[in-house]
Amino acid sequence: LLDTCLAAEDPKHVYLAFEVAVYAQGDFCMSNRSRVEATWRRAAEMTNWAALHMQQQTSGDSEYLNLLHDQVVCQGAKCFYGKTSPVSFAPPLTKEEAQEIVLQQIRLSAEDEVLADQARRAFEHGLTL
């Protein structure tokens, strides 16, 4: 199921991969850590970080936060680490490890610290939800 979600082009399916991992609980996540890592990489790939940066420059804070909220990275952070997370086990990755996977994926596609900053913001916003 995770592989099917990750192969899809729709960001909603990638978010579903996060939910599958969370609701499958600890043993599944620990034995499928590489798939959880792949989910974070896929979430990073699916976000247009440059467009997100442009939106930050041209819109108000509320509009920008709404846009951040809609990003798969933000939703994944909320799902695994947010205040309302259903996780009742230690996730297979720490918050810092998950964030680093996202940042590494961005650096592979564009070596631009501005884009990495957008990823950090999306991830951190998810932690507050």
C-alpha cells in the first residue's frame, strides 16, 4: 500500500502513505524505515519550493501559512510529530532526521538555501498543528 501511494502523482496519496505508516504502528514502521524515509523524500519532491518562496514574498502571513499547511511535508510533520498526532509509539525517525531527509532531497534538486528555508518552515508549521 505504501509503495502504491508513493508511486502516485497526487500529493494526497503521499499524505496517505504517512497515515498508513502512523496507523500501522511501531513494529511496521521500524521494519519499514526505508519506506518511511522514501515517504519524506517523495513529499519533498512534490512541493514547488520556489513557488512557495514567491508566495511568501507576495502574500500576507495568513495566506502564506494556509499554503504551508497544504504542503505534504507540513502534513507529514503534523501526522508524525504534531500536537494532534495519533502516534503512540516512538516514530522510526526523529523530527530532526525526518527534516534532514527533506532538506537533503531539496539540495539534490536545487542548491538554494531559500528553498531549504521554505522546507524548514513547512516542517515546523506542521509541528504546531
